[in-house]
Amino acid sequence: MKSVLIVDDAAFMRLSLKNVLEKNGFNIVGEAENGLVGVKKYKELNPDIVTLDITMPEMDGLTALKEIMKIDKTANIIIVSAMGQEWYVREAIACGAKSFIVKPFSNDHVIKVFEKVSE
């Protein structure tokens, strides 16, 4: 069972992702409300997969991605971003993100992305 850290400033988004992933066999080992906490929890929990929102207070997802990649160049990071943030998504992929999910998302798409990243 793959372990997942969910990083998003919106509690309802963390809950939505958590529900979809747990129903499909993923283990949510932690949640963070911003990139700063997300990087700290990555160090503590060493999850198999991390989801990162782009726009968050304290530290945005792109900065958190770069910090996590410094810690672990093989980190499996999935960007979860709203429509209209294509530049950030391209930048995130260039910085090492494995995939992305656009909000609002369909549950089927989330699982497809997670299964692909889990391979």
C-alpha cells in the first residue's frame, strides 16, 4: 500500500483527495496546510507520493517541490492545481514533478494518475 502526503491549504480539498485515495487502497500518512509544513512532514514521514497545491500561504507548491527534490531527487510528486495555472504546471514538471491533476478533478482521473506514478 503506497503512502501519501497531501499538501493543500484548502481543508475540503485535502478531505476530497483523502477520501478518493483511501477508497482505492492508498494510505494517507499525513496532511499539510502549506508548503512549509509539507516539506517538514516529507522529512518526517518519507511518503511514497506527495500531492502539492500550487497556490498556498507560507510557501507555495513550486517552492515546496524544489525543496523536496533537494531532499530526495526520486520523490514522486503530483501537482494538484486549478485551471489557468498551466505555466506553473509546466514549471513544476520541469523541476521534477511526476504528473499533475487539474481542479476540479474526477475521481477516476485521480486514481489513473496515482496508479501511473506508483508504477
